[in-house]
Amino acid sequence: MIDTATPILRVSNLSVDFPMHKSVLHAVKDVSFDLHRGETLCVVGESGSGKSVTARAILQLVAKPGEITAGSIHLATEAGEVDIVALGNRGSAIRQIRGRRIAMIFQEPMTSLSPVHTIGHQIIETILLHEKISKEEARIRAAALLDRVRIPNPDAALDRYSFEFSGGMRQRAMIAMALSCNPEILIADEPTTALDVTTQAEILSLIRELQRDRGMAVLFITHDMGVVAQIADRVMVMFRGEKVEEANVFDLFARPQQAYTRALLGSVLKLETPAPRPARPMAEKPIAEINDLALHFPLNPGFFGRPTAYLKAIDGVSLTINQGETVGVVGESGSGKTTLGRTLLRVYNPTGGQVHYWRGDGTSVDIASLGKAGMKSLYGEVRMVFQDPHSSLNPRMTIYQIISEPLRTNTDMSEHQMMDRVQELLTRVGLPADIGDRYPHAFSGGQRQRISIARAIAVRPRLIIADEPTSALDVSLRHQVLDLMRDLQSEFGLSYLFISHDISVIRYFCDRVAVMKNGKIVEIGDVAQICERPQHDYTRQLISAVPRPDPRLRADAPA
Amino acid sequence: MKHLRIAALAGISILALGHAAFAQNYSQAPELDALVSSGDLPAVADRVGAEPRVIVPVSEVGRYGGTFRGGMVGGNDRNMLFTHFGYEPLIAWDADWTGEVVPNIASGYTASADSKDFTFTLREGMKWSDGSPFTADDVAFFIQDVLPDEKLFPTKPGWLTVEGELPTVSVASPTEFTISWTKPNGLFVVNAASVYGVQLALLNKAYCSQFMPKYNPDAEANATAAGAADWAEHMVNMCGVGIENIQRWRNPDRPTLEAWRITEPYEAGATRVTLERNPYYWKVDTAGNQLPYIDDLSISVNAESQTLLLSVLAGEIDYESRHTANPVNLPVIAEGMETGDYYISARESRVGNAMTISVNLNSPDPVKHDVFQNKDFRVALSHALDRQAIIDALYLGQGTPQQVSPRQGTPYYNERLATQFIAYDVEEANRLLDSIGLDKRGGNGFRLAPDGSPLVVNVAAVTALGAMADAAELFVQYWQAVGVDARFAAMDRTRFYEEKTASQHDIVVWGATSGGIDVFIDPRDYFPFSTESNFAVEWAKFYIGDGGQEPPDYVKEQWSLYDQIKATSDADEQAALFQKLLDIAADQFYQIGVSTAINGFAVVSNNLGNVPEGTPVGWIHPDPGTLSVEQFYFKQ
Amino acid sequence: MLFFILKRIAGMIPAMLAISVLAFTVIQLPPGDYVSTYAAQIAQSGETVDSAVLNNLRERYGLGENVVVQYFKWMGGIVRGDFGQSFEWNQPVTDLIWGRMGMTALISVLTLVLMWAFSLPIGIYSAARQYSITDYLSTAFAFLAMATPNFLLAIVLLYITTMWFGVSVGGLFSPQFENAPWSLAKLWDFITHAWVPIFVLGTAGTASLIRIMRANLLDELHKPYVEAGRAKGLPEARLILSYPTRVALNPFISTVGWVLPALISGELIVSTVLNLPTAGPLLLQALKSQDMYLAGAFILLSGGLVLIGTLVSDVLLAISDPRIRLS
Amino acid sequence: MTLEAPLPHQDDDLLDRQLNAGQLQAAGQWTMVWNKFRKHKLAVVSLFVVALIYFVALLAEFLAPYDPGKFDPRYTYVPPQSIGWFVDDGAGGQSFQPHVIGFDIKLDPVSFRRIFTPDPTQVIPIGFFVPGQSYKMWGLFDMNLHFIGPLDPSQPFFLAGGDRLGRDLLSRTIHGTRISMSIGLVGVGLSLLIGMILGGISGYRGGMVDRVIQRVIEFIRSVPTIPLWLGLAAAMPKDWPPLQVYFAILIILSLIGWTEIARVVRGRFLSLRTDDFVIAARLDGVSEFRLIMRHMMPSLYSHIIAAITLAIPNMILAETSLSFLGLGLQPPIVSWGVLLQDTQNLRAITQAPWLFVPGACVVLAVLALNFLGDGVRDAADPYAK
């Protein structure tokens, strides 16, 4: 049925350069690969590996000032092979390929659709662009496409705007648009990264299904080995612009040939097994007890009268954190998990409930109703680590200033003492001690997160609220940061409230976990118990949706 | 210079009747022919009346036709229309302002020996622009009904009152009436021939009386219906009433005696005002052609004088002397003569000086009061000025140094007043200042007042009047050079007036007023006469009975001399009395002058004929209103 | 949509009241009043007025009353459509304000439309071809235009058009059309005159709009949806015009709110220099002579004009941007 | 499968590179801003132009050959002279002697206008740092040294021509620079004060206060400025001395000018308030004052500088317009706007185009400030991607 012998796309010795201020960044270096009809080729790599640029080069979409400097991209057509590189990035020849022969879907469904045009307009436009049919026919086809990607009530959906849809729906619409002219190749550039894990599962299966239906070739760009394991036929690993390894998905996971691939897989697989934990004392002593905590934001606040509706960001959450314990909070976006973390430190003032906190000296306070001065005395004991290491460090302050700030306000150390302490902390989090006079922009994400952690532990805290501390990091860095946090926990007897959307990280790091949905905790329990034997439907759904980095779990895995 | 005569000799009518012309000889503008033949208009002989005024054209008998293009500037420039086309008094001054009074609306007049009764003879068959007859009743209507009314005339014109008394009028026949006061009004004829005199024959009784409740019981209701506050406001809106009222140029239905009547009214927001020929105009040329020659007037309304100047340069204006004809623009205008197809026609200024520098003798500050009242202080300031340099800078050397005085060549010229203290003598100025107790200097090098306090002298001028402000800036530098801490204060006109009317000023720079025939009408520069006598406003207020301060005896002596002038109509006697008055002014040295008056000019289109040269100009002898604009004509 | 407009109109009422208070304050602030200005004026022509007469006048114009009472009387009149009396012109303000304000509105709106007509394509081109010759030229023009004082430009242009091209001086019409009814010939005459003020008024605004359009569009050009459009195979010109430009247009539309006040302000100076039959010269004169009701009405109406402009731009924005319309 | 293999990661690599590079990572905010700013070539040039203009304003008395009021009746509307550097030394050679050429002056009897014909025989030697009119430098020291001037002070020296009173336009423009540029600076200073306080409160506090302040700003911005300025300028008591008028004008201009700065400050505050690093500082227990001054303000400085730079030209243009309408500054104060009143006269266009020199200065200053502001704005956030 499908000619899988000759590749539909042959990329040979492709190089893409980005001239920088004084140097040239070789984003893609001498990359060659083939893509066959009906197969899914996953290009996997961490940020900066050149995987996205490669995908864009195929459609001549490399953004300025980037430029394809060498190589060829041969596309098989009825009229023989066409070299896309030779077509240039303007003109009708390349436009005949874009959208018609090769379609693309992007990472950000939120911004990849025009906000001022209806979904229907955008799909119909694509159809009319490439096919000579009437508007009415195009509309019928567009509705059918929406139906195919399982958007309910497709005819009405055509007349709606992208911002009226959820992320998953938008990505479906995006896919419908990409498929509108029956392309032979679909390039998917991290199409599920911005989506919640349950939505990701739906989209992945949709892509897989459509591919089978149509015999498309799919070039799937991702950084997530779990996704790779789930959908790839073949895998190409990229690192710093170069192709590291290319292999059948089963071979790759089973027998990685290159050191980099091994390391990459290693860091993914490491998270699959829970880290060794310090022994828990028999009698648990709570450090914080959250009781029916609520945070309601009034909607449509008027000048007069009472608001008619509330956004219930936290809706009666109760949770206990014991001393030395790591409690995970997992949930999808909008579940209220980040808000919960911030409310515990009164970034937001709760509208109901209590948060009992036992201080180091044994006294207990209710954070939810504590005054300014009381809160101030707590800031040394309860600390926070933020998700984005780029925005949580003031770019205009030196590392020393950033780390010493809590020391300055919570202790009466002399400048000299603080300097020593900062050096000690830097060493402790695995950074050189002499970087105190530098600014955050000199550091990479992982390093910044270490600086964040150094700041958090500067005043010997007892409880750290870690808000997705690893989700902005590449996978190979995650366990490093988590291990550091683990070490610090045993060293200082810390308790963590660990917020994450990533169940594998939770499983790796936490003792207990609470599953949140719509501001409520739906299930709470021991990590092992929740991961292995989830009770609640939602938890089950959540866990089963996480793609496991093991292709053998696939239905089509060779026995 | 022609010998000046005041024509109104006691008791003798000096005006002869106009040349009687034969009715059948009159001709009219071609544009009226059709109207006459269709019967919409009576024949020209019927329209001009039995004895039209015959105008001797300046150069030649003109031809009919054309539209005269003029320009107004700024908000409410109604007096442009007045000075150009609204000068139709009962009796008029001649174009050369020799002092001779010529017949105009009235064909003649007589004044009683005691200057209390003035009898005027009107022209037979003369008509308003709507064809209704003009009679003595129209003048009587104004004097009896309009002038005394508090609503219509809250402020009575000064020349029509004698010690507060209004005139009475008696009508002997439709063509003869007498205006009388119980006390002598020696200056009545001079005033009646000036722009002020226009007031007497401005209102058509038949038309205007309809707005008065006295004549029309519905007047008040009509006013309300028209949206006016009361009948008086409505009447002012419809009839203008006062010579300077803007409403005079609003109502096309209002009958007028002027050569052109309004068609597009002068309202706020108007960009162009137009007037058309008055078919009943009562003047003819020597060939019997009914005047005016020019069909229509089209006057643009400009926001700013520079746009009008540009129109002049572009040749879009036929006659302009009011807004742009000043020394600053002269070089530009001279350069543009060829492209603009116009020439520069000289005009003579008859004011007493290019400007007056008035030191406030009534300063409320006791220290300044004493310093300013010291004549030597003023003499020193006068000596400190290098008049020739100032004249060179401001007027390119036109004019010669002179103090404020009536002009040389008039019977009122006073040599001592004109020429004293004009030498540029810094040494003498310093000596004088040292001698009057201003010999101590402060830290900034300027002289201290006798009591040791700093003596700051503010020199105020109105910015809008460029030359005055420029001059003030220069004066200040000269005075600083002799150690007087003079400072220039630019002001807008309202503030300037408020300050000087309240006597809050130190020194003001302003224009001089009268220097010729008009010295009697407005002698403000020679003694404290009105609040315009900037050197002693408080004394002037005392004179006009508006509070003020009682002045020293020499001022009172001047006042009594002026009263004697008003009581007589004998020109020689008036002149002699005035010389006495000026001698006192010279003794007191009230004001400092700079230069003889700077002559003006008019920009005249080469196409415009019958425009005289070198005629004198002044507010009460306006240009070109006194030049018989009705006989201007277009050569092509 | 109707509800949206009604809501916006309701929101304008307090703003209009605030403007009325402001306008009234501004006209009340100057020391002295029209009567003292008037006194200065007639004194200049040689007459004297005594204080009793002036007080009479003040009473007649209601100037002696309490300021608050004056304000409410004024507002009361305005609500009934009576803007008071112009002291200087002895005419009801209503008679003279509409024509002039109409011309001001006409010139302002024409300028606005032309500003858009020029700045849009130039701004789009400039952004689409960033760092091209055209981009540099338009940037250079934009900055130069923003730096040149309007009135200097007006004076020079006025001189050039009159002396070199023989267009009659200033104004919006030739003399023969000034008081004529509208006709095709008059329209053409209007166009030959109006381009100068529109050009002078529009340059600076066009310049800044070009900058704004360029910046807006540059922001949008790198958004993923543009790339998505390109990946669909849309031709470049159509892509830019129908996608990022549509989005970049929205902040552009809302500039009406500040372009209009700037235009009306600029119009005031330019029309004085160019002698236009608009509100500018009258307002300037009224302010100078303290003809308070006239000045007040102009200030009030220009504020109103701006509010209406803002309303129109809000409505346009709602039409153009579904995000605003539907939220 | 072994996990021992060391993971070659970009992070460590980057760190190595940077540790060796040495410079970049120690670069503070201002170095970053400057580095970014430097790339905007026009802005750098403009920075020098602006600095030069303020330098001129600062040393006006010294740089101007004459006092702004000094007039010479012989030289009304004299055209500009140009400087020659060499003169014939009589022996057929040339010797170095900076000079200008004097004029043969004739009075045109028709137009009453002086005709100036350059007369090459009248060589007027000029010099630098020459004694001339005495003055008080900054009102403090008595000096008589001028940067440039004729060796014989009685000789004419008009590098930019003369005005209607024969005053030296160059001297007047230089003195006008001081007034006009300081109007911009001080006016913006005032705007800044109001704008920072109100914008800061609005952005930091948020809620009702923010809404009220926002309404006020919106309202002020919707009022056509010129009528408002006119009204306020007309409201000024006319007996105020020029200096007081000057400050009143400043206040009037600032009354409207502050809204833009408030808008910028508020916008930054609003976004900063929720920035993670600010929340982090709050959770470090930092006091509110320190939070604002130490953590938030530094991110604002460069934006504020940009806003200021862009506001100054508006102030200058506003002053010019007001003075042009006769409602701003009044003589004897000399500002560019006051000088430009002279260009309202057609004579300036037709016969004395050099009177537009102050206009050229306005254009230059505004242009330079705009480019500078553009550059600063682009460089203001060196951390943005």
C-alpha cells in the first residue's frame, strides 16, 4: 500500500548557521537523515540541540538571521525529487510545498493560531490556498476535519476564535489545519510540551491514529523520552547541532550506542525509581498543618455591590507536613497547586481556613491569620524555591547580594560573616565559591536554580516550599537538582512541600503526595501507594497518561 | 506745511451749498441700469436727491466696477470697517486735515457766538440706503430718544456732554435742526467733524424706532422672540446704535447713509465680510456720476496680521494701511512691490511723538513717589538716552530727536517743550542723579533710593505693540548705564491697563496721541486729562471726578486754561491759551519723548485710482475714510 | 455591541462633567474679567469709562456672582443648549461655535484619516523590511517631523504656497467660495487649500504613528501564529497583511484617544498661523480677551470631541478585535 | 546499562567558558545598558549632541560673544558673517589670522532697509578667549573673557546674523539654550516627581487607588493640551517677574507631563510586583522600603531615564509653542520660543532667514533627545530577550 522503501524526504549534510554579534552559532551541523512514508521519526534532544531548527529548515522557515549554509533536503514528488534548499524561502515553489506536501504543528497552541480570526477562517484559508474548490466545499471539509480531530460540534466551532478554546482544543484545531490539504509529511515541533499530561496523551494518540489512517510520514520533535518511547518508529538523537545517534526506537532504548544517548536515557530512567530516602521516624511530628484552607478571588468586581461569582483557586484544602518529610502536590495547570504554595507564605491572603505552623522553638502559629511582624519572623524558617530560575533572581543584583539578602534581614551577621557564609553556601550547592560578584545572566538555568537553592537555605530554614523547581530544566539536570535538595534535606532536617505537575519527579522525590484538581485535593497518600494503586479516577487518569520511557510497554512492541 | 485754520469761526457759517447739478446729467453704475428699467429702483436723479454732495475726484473721473479687497485682523476688528467705509459725519474734515471743515451730510451749519447753539442744514431729497428720506428727525431721534437712554448709552460720549449735560435738539424743518447746550461747547464742531461725529446721523428713525417700547408696544416681545435679553440688546443687535458697535456691520436690513451696505455680516466666525453699493448714495462726481465707483467690497478676516501681510505681498489686497503698514514690514513690502503690483503711498502721522515715556508721578510707593516727582530724575533719564541710536535701531533713522510736543508747523508747537533735555549726556544724567540723593550704590552697582533701599524701576510695555516693547528693552539698557536699576516688564494689554489705571506702574512706554488739530480733543499728553495721561493718572481721575488725588496748583491752572479753550470758538485765542498750558507742561516735563512721529504709509494696488498722496492719519481723522473712498476706482 | 456602546456612553458622562469643571476653572482663573479687558480696549481709543458703568456691565454679564453659582448657571444653560453670550462679539456663543467647531472636527478627522492612510502602509513596510533603505528613510522622516515645531512648518509652507504657487493666502477657501454653498467646485477649492494645514498638522502625528505601527508589527511578526501561517504556504504579503497587521492594528486604533487631543491642540496654533476658519483663532482670541463663555464652550467641546473620538476608537477596536468584543 | 558515564552538559560547558572569559559575568546593570546602548550608533551621536547642548547652556555667558540684550543700531538685520582663517600679509603671502569681513552699509531710501555689502578690505580680526563685555558667570564671578569675539569689541561680529535691533543672534541663541534646555530638564524633573509618586503608588498599591489615579491620568490625557496651557498661562498674574513666570510655565507644563512618566512607572511597578524575584525578596523578609528602593527601583531607573529623555523634547516644543503664541515666556528672558516669535514676521522668511537659527536648534535638540531616548529605551532592559 505504501512505498516505504524509498524515503519521501532525504536530508543530507544539512547545516544551519546563526551569525551572532562576533561569532557564528552553528545551530545545525552536517545533519543527514531519511524520512519514509508512514513512519514516525522522533528527533530528540535537549534545549539548544538544534532539533527545532532542523525541523524549520525543512520548510525553509529558519528565522533571520539564521541561514541554511550547506546540504540538501530532497522531497520526493510525483515529478521526481525536489531540493527544498534550492527553492529558497520565498516564492510560489516553496509555498506549494508548505501546508500542502509538508505541514507543521507547533509547540504553543495558545499563540500559534491568530487571535483575531476564527478557527474556520484559518482552516478554510489553507484549503483555498492550495486547492481550487469553492468556499462552501472548503467549509464542509473544514468541519469534517474538526470532527475528525474530535472537536465537538464542529460546525459551530468553525466560527469561534482560538481564545475561546482550551489548549488541547486549540492543538486539535492546529492539527486539523495542518491536515487540511492531506500533506504527505507532518512535522510536529514539541506539539504536546505545553499541554497537560492528560491532554498530551489524547493528542499523541490522535496523531498516531491520523498517521495510520493517512500513511503520513511524521517528523516528531521532542525532548521527552517518554513521548519518544510511546510514539516513535525511529529515533534520532541530537546534541549541540549534531546528530549523535539514529536507531530503531526499541534498539535505542535497549542498546544506546553513544555515551550521550546513554547519559540522557540514564537521567530519564533514574527518575523512574524512587530515590533512596532517609528513614522516617516512627512518631510523625507535624511542622505544618493546613486546615480547610480557601482562597477565593471575586470575579467581576464592581465598584458597588457584591461580586456575583468567585474563582475558587483553593477550595478547602487540608494537608499535614511532618518534620523531615517531603510532601508532593501534583496537579495539572489550573489545579491551584502553585497558589496553594504561595498562599502558605501569604503571597496571597487566604480567605478561609488555618495553617498551623510549629516553629523551631516548639510554639505554634496560624500563618493564615498572622500579622506582618509575625510573618516576618517566619520568613527565615519557611523558604521558597521558584519554578523559573530566570525570573526569580534579580538580574540587577550580584549573586552575593541575592544570597545574602535573607541573611541581611533575618540575622545580624556582619558583612564579613555574610561573605563567608555565601561562599560556603555556593560550595555547598556545587558552584565555585568565587562567583559572588557576578550577575545571574552569566549562569545557565541549572546553575541559577542552585543559586536559588543557596538563597533558600541561607538562613537554615525548616520548611521549603519548592514550586516546580525542576520543570524549567532539561531532563539531564533534574535529578542533579533533586539530589542536591535531597542531600540538603538529610543535612539540615528540612521538610519540603514539593509542587509539580510531573508525576515521575514526584515519585522520585516525595514521601507523600496530594493530588489536586480544581483547587481541591482529590487524593492524598504515600507516593508508592498513589503511583501504584491510585484510588481516585482522576489520579488514575493522571498516572496512566504519563508516557513511560519504555517502548516495550507499547502495544506494538515486539514480543 | 499748509497753514492751519480752525474753520468754525464764531457765528459765521462758512459752508456753502454743494454745487447744484442738473438732475438729467446724473449717471449711475451699469449694474443698476437693469433694476431701474425694471422699476425695482427709482431713477438715479430721484435717488441722489436734489442737492447731492459733489466730490472732486483726486486725479480723474473714474469708471464703475470692480470689487475692492481689504483685510481685517484678529477678533472684532470692527473699526477697520469704520475707518475705511464708515466715516460719514454731518460735517467732515478735508483730506489734508488742514482744519477746514467741509459739508458732508449737512450742507452747512452755523454756530452761535457763545458756542452754545449749532444749527445744521440738511440736503433736500437725501435718502437712506432703503430709499426712505433722511431728515432732521433722524438726528433728533438719536439726541432725544437714544442718547439719554441708560440701556442704550450707559456711557455718554464725552464730546456730547458739557459738565454732564446732554444736548437738546430742535427741529425747524425736515432739513434744519439745532443742537444746543446751556453752557458753551467750543470743541463741538471739531469733534463733530471727527470720527465721533458719525454718531449723529447713524440711526434711521423709521427703522430703529421699531425696537423701542416707546414707539412700538411689541418691542419687548419681539426682542424676546429674537432671543435677546431685552429690547435694548435687540435694538443694539439690529441697529448698532454706537459708532464702534460691531452690530453696525451685522444687519443687512439696517438703512445706512454710507456708500456701501453690508451683505455678508461681520459675525464671529465669519471669514469674509462683503458689502455692496448703496444705490441711494448721495454723492456724485464732477461729471454727475453717482458714487461710489466700486461695486462691491470684500474684506477677509485674518487671524493674524502676518497672513494679511502675505495677502498684501501676493497682490490680493487693494488698500492696506491699518495692520501691516509699519516700519518693520516696510522692507518686505518694498521688495514685493513688483510681484504684488502695488505701490507705497506715504501717509503722514500727526501724533506728538513716536512714543511717550511716562514716569508715574502718583506712585503709591512713598520712596518712588518722591524720586519720580523730582523733575531732575526725569531730566536725567532723558539725558541718558541716545535718541539718535534708538531712532536708527527702531526706525532706520526716520525721525529726529524730540520730546513729546505738538508738531512743528502747527500753531501749538512749543519749542521749549519739544527740544529741552534731548542731548545724549551721560555725564549730566549722572550728575543730576547724584544731586538728588541717588548717589549711593548697592552691591549690584545700581543706585539706591535716598533712604538706602534698592530702587528698582519697572519699565512696562505691551508686547503686542512690538516697537514699544523693543524700545523699552533699549531704554532699560541706557538707564542701567547711568546706574538706575531699570527692568523691562513685558505685559499684555489688559494687565498693562489694569496696572496703570490703578497707578501701580513705575514707568510705561506707550504711544503719543495728539500733535495737530486734535490736541484739543485729546490733550492727554500735556496735562492730567484722562486716565490715559499715564504720568499722573490719579490727578486725572480727580479731574474727571472719579476719585483720585488732588494735584498741585500748576495742574489746576492747566485745567482752568483748558476750560477757557472749551468756552471759546476763536481759534487764535484757543491757540494762545494752549501755549500757556504747554509752557506749564514744559516747566513740569511730565513725559519723556524720543523722536518726532514716524510717518506711516499705505499699500495701494497699482490698479486703484484716485488715491491721494501724503495725507495725514489719526484715529479721529482715519485713513482712508477721510480720503473719499467712494471715489476710488479700478483702472481696469 | 449596543450594550457595549451604551456602557461606554454612560462612562463618558462623568468625564464630560470633569471637563466642564476644568473648562470653567480655566476660564475663571485669569485675574480680571472681560469687563476689565473691555475697559482697557475702549480706553485705548481715547474714551474713558467710569467704574459705575463697568459695574453695570459686570452685573449684566453676571460676572459679580459667586463662582459656583456662575458654574451652575453656565451648565444649566448648556444642558438646554445655551452656551451663553460672547461678550466680545455680542452674539450667543451657540451661533458662532458650531460652524467653527465643525470645521475643526472636519480638519481633525480628515487629518486623522490621512495620517492613518499614510502611516499604516509605511509602518507596515518599514517593519516588514526592517533595516532596509525605506525603513531608514521613514525613520529619519519620522524623527525629523516629530522634531519640527508645527508653527515653523506652517509659516514656511504658507509663504511658499502663496508666493510660489499663487494659492490665495491661508484660509480653507478662495474668496469667491468662502460664503458660497457647497458644490463640486467648492470642494475642489477646499482640497487645494486644506492640504497645507492637513500636511502641517499631520506630519508629526503620521511620524509617530509610523513608529507605533512599526513597533507593534515588529512585536507581532515574531509570534508563532505568523510562522504557522507561513508554514501553511501563505504568500508573504498576504500573510503580513492579514495576520500580524490585523493584530498590530488594535493598539493602533486605540491611539485615537491621544492623537485627537494632540490634533486639536496642534490645530489651534496652526490655524492661527494659517488663518483657518476653525475654532483655533477664535479660542485664542477669546482666551486673550477673557471672553469666558466663548472660550469655555470651545474647551468643553474640544474635550467632547476627544471623548467622542475615543468612543469611536473603542467601538472600532471592539469590531476589529474579537477578544475585546467577546470578553 | 551504566549510569556512570559523565553527562556532558551544556551548562557546565557554559560555565567553563564564562569563567575564562572573565568580563561579561561581572557586568552590572549599567555596563549592560551601556553595551546595548552603544550599538545604537545614532543614539550615541545624539548623546554627544545633547551633552554639547547642555554644555553650551551651562557656559552660555562665556561661550556667547555678547550679552543677549546688547544691541547695535547700525546692524539691524545684519546677515551672518563667516570666519576666515588666513589674511594676506601684505607680502603676497597668507598669514594665520582668524577674522570676519566687515560690511559696507547703505540705507535703501525706498524700503528703509540697510543693505549690507561685505567689504573685503574691512578685515576684523577675531580671537578666542578674548576680553569683551563683562558679565557675572552663573551670577557669581565677575568675568569678561569670551570664548570667541572680535579683538576690537567695537567691531561688528555676527556669526549668526543680527535681529531687528541689531542684537547678535548667536549670543541670543546661546543664552536661549540655557532657558529652553533647563525648562525641559527642570520641567521633566517636576513631572518626574509627581509621576514617580503617583505612578508608584498606583502601581504598587493597585486596587482602588490605582483605579482612581488611572482615571485621573486618562482624563488629563484626553484634554487637548494647548487650550489648557493657554488658559493656565493666561491665568498667570501678569505682574509676576519673568523668573516667576518661568517657574510657573514649568509647573504648567509638568502638570500634564507627569502622566506619561506615571504611566511608565506604574506599568513597571505592576509587572514587577508580581515578578518572581520581587516575591522572592519579600519572602526574604525584606522591608517594604528596601523592597521598593533596593529591589524594584533599579529595574526602573533605565526606563525612567528613557521616559525623561523622551519627555524633554515635548517640554521644549511646548515651551516653544506657548512662547510663540505670546503666552509663554516674555522678553527680556531669552528662550528659543521667545526668539522664534521673530519668525512670525514675514520679513524673517524673505529677508532674514537666519532668524530661524533658534528653530534649527529646537529641531536639533529635539531630534537628538528623541534618538537618545530611543536608544536608552531599547537598552533599558538589557535582560529582556
